Amino acid sequence: MTTLAAFEKLPTLNSATILLVGTNSVFQQQLAEAILKEKQDLKINIHLTTFLPLPTERDHIRPRIDLIVFIIDIQSKYSFKEIEASLLHVDANFFLGKVCFLTTGVGRMDQMSVDMNAVLKLADRYCSPVLFCELECEKIRIATAQRLIRMLQICSGHLPGVSALSFSTLMKNLNNDSSFMA
Amino acid sequence: MSPTITSPLTSSDDAKEQLIEECEEMWRVIEECQNKLALQETETLPDSDPKLPLLMKRLKTQTAEFNQWQKKEPGVITTNPEVLVTLGRDQLQKLDQELEMVLSSVQARNKNLKQNLLREQQWLEEHQRLIDDLNQIEEELSNEIVNLSEKRVFQELETKTLTVTACKDKMLTALGEFLEEHFPIPEKCETTRKKRRSEPEVQLTTLHEILENLIEKHVIAPHDPYITINASFWPPYVELLLRYGTALRHPEDPDRIRLENFDN
């Protein structure tokens, strides 16, 4: 079983890499486009995949990954299962702030097929923050892209004084305020 | 002036070289760190409950980070004054640009606010004028209402008087007609007899006229309402008035009669 390692490669100059994991490739594509549209000093590499582990044959040309975003479609049980399975292939060092869960489709509660508590519990188990969004809506997609870029800047160490771990600790505290753990 | 900046070209070249050297030194440190990190084996989390080991790991890392921050001393990126001056100028220029942007945006907002203020003031003025106008109209209307009510009362009274007068006239004519019809002057029926006996030198008064005289006297001189019976009064009519209780004879003078007192 191959694992995606956090520190096996040197960082590249003035660039950051984000990995989007999710089963809905349309959403991934749209989100990636939205991220690239944002004006940045940083060169952003976006890698898309439907599951982990990543194929080994092209590992040598892949840059170091700074942030893994797991996209959970709340309307599809399959996406949730895939992500649960993919999580097993992630190096523990990533969970020090370089992982986040993006839950989409929260706008239509009536069509939910994944329990919201299950998502929150999963995120809690892996000590990672959850973002809620609706990727079908363009405005929310842009806002989400901006949030992800901000997180990516922190995770790739481009913001002096803030580390991924301290940032994720802040985010986690926010999530813990919700009452689901009671 | 520091002695290093004698010739700008050489000094800037020197500065560049120095910077590159420093950068490479840093990169060497990073590579060293990376090598140490690469030795570390990738660590997979247990499938069942990753939370506890993960939390322990986070605690360790965070403690290490904390210690690092405690030990770390703020350092200057480079000691080369040329580089520092350029960097400082760059940052100042950037700041200047940003401040100019802020200024222009604030000015734009100010302008916008001024326009809004003007518009609001115009609205206010218009509303004030509207209120004034409305107040004036209200005042006029209330005055008119007073006038109207007085006028109306007058009109009503007038119409009432008119109807009453009309009614009275109608009644009078009706009474007059009745009297004329049922109590005519007894000339025609008696012409033959009267012509023979005695020529009536006086024109006889109608019952209507007698009654009118009686009423007039009664109204004009209530202290002495009697009228004297003269030759123009046809005796049967006088008798009729007395018999039916319309007129009364004077208790002492049989030639004078008055209207019965209908007041009670």
C-alpha cells in the first residue's frame, strides 16, 4: 500500500500545489478553473484525482503537495465512501493542517443522502476542518476558491508567521463549537 | 554615504552576488532539513481510530513549533545596505501605490457620499415643500368647511321659509276657493227679489272678506278686536259665523262682532 508522503520532495520556488480529491469531475474542474482565475503572486499547481493513492509511475514529475482537499458531495453516498477509503493512503504528517474537507450540496437539505453528522465526525476523527459550500453556484464557488487559495498560501509556507498547524488549530476550534459532539 | 556605494554598477552587482550567495546558503539549509525529513518514514494512521495518535502527533508538533518560535530571533534578511535600500524603496513604493489606491477610492466614496447628500437634501426640500403645500391646502379646506356650513344653514332656512310660504299661499288660495265656491255673494239668486223691494245701494262683502277683516283686526288690535257690522255684511253670513262659533257678538253692542278666541 503506497502512501502519499508529505515531506518526500523539496518545495518549488514561488509555487504551491493543491490536490483536489473527489468523485464529481465536473465540480473539480469548475473549482480548479475558479482557483486559477483568481489573481495570484503565487504559481498554483492543481492536481485532480478521484481517489488515492496516486499512480506511482508519474510520481517523479509531480511537485510536493501542500494541501489536500477532499470534496464530499452530500448528495452522493459513493463520494463519501471513496473519500473514506482514500484517507487511508494519506501520510499522518498531512493531518497537521494540510488537509481539509469541502462539503458541497449543502444548499438542498431535502436531497441529502449523506448524513451531515457523519461528515463532521469524519473530519473530527482526522482533526481537519470542514468547509461548506455549493459548488454549483458560481458566487459560492468563487468564494470557496478564495478561501482555498488563502489556506494554500498558509500551508505552503508563503505567509510568514502562520504555520499550517496553527491555522488548522484555529479552524478546528471553530468547528468544535458546533454541538454535534455533545 | 557608505563607502561601498562608490560606483553604482559595481556595488549593485556586488549586492546581487551577495544576495544570491545568501539565498543559496538558505537553500542548502533547506536541503539539509529535507534530507533529514526524507529519512523519516511515512506514517499511516490506524483505520479504526486515528484521532488519538493524531492528536498526540499534533501536540508534539505544536510544542516543537512553539519552542522554535521561542528560540527564534528576528534576523535581518541580508546585511548588504544596497539591497536593504532597494528593498525598502520597493516596499515604500508598493505602500505608496496602495495608499494612492486607498486615497482614490476614499475620494470616490466621498464624491458619492456628497452626491447622495445633495440628493437627500433635495428630497428633504421637496418633501418640506410638499408638507407646506399640504398644510396650506388643509387650512383652506378647513376654512371652506366653516363657510360652507354657515352658508348651508342659511340656504336650508331659506328653502324652509320658501316651502312654508308656498304652503301657506296654497292653503290660502285653497281656502279662498272653498269659500268662494260654497259661500258666494248672494246676488244672483236674489236679484229678482231685491230689485223689487229695495235697491241695494251697497256692494255686499263676501264671507271671505269678512273673515279676512276679522282676522286682520284680531291680529292688528288684539285689545279691541271688534268690527262693526255694516250694510255690506249679508245678515245670513253674519248669523252663520255666530252660530258656528267662529265669531262672537260684543256683549253690549250687538252691532259689533269679533273673532272667537281660538288660542286655547
